[in-house]
Amino acid sequence: MMRQSFRLSCDSANRRRAFHSDNMHGMDWWMNALWSITPTVLIGILFAIILRLILRADRTERRVYDRMEAEERRRLGLPPQSES
């Protein structure tokens, strides 16, 4: 009984090994590689988009602040601030 169950477990292990080695040829290997790097690429793209949005918002905020400051200086009769 013990010998037969050992043989069965070895047979199933060999079948699994043969199944995996047969399926890892050609396009399956490339699809696995593609699915492996997809999350990293998507997170990188998301990071780049968020960083771009933050930088654009900062640039726009600085521009608006400069306009507000120039308007206030003009309203108070102060000379324009020098560009530096």
C-alpha cells in the first residue's frame, strides 16, 4: 500500500512537471513575462502622471500668485517687483 501511494505521488509529480514544461514554450513564456512587468509599468506611468499634475499645479499657483502680487503692488502704487 505504501509503495503504491508513493508511485502515484511520483506519477502525479511527473505529470505536473511535464505539463508545466510543455506549456512554457513560445508565446506562453512571453505572455508570462508581459504579465510580470505590467504592474510595474502601470505604477510607473501612474507615478509620472501624478508627479506631472503636481508640478503643473505648482507652476500655475506661482503664476497666479505673481499676478495677484503685481496687482496689489499696482493698486498700492508701489513699483513693480524686479525680476530675479
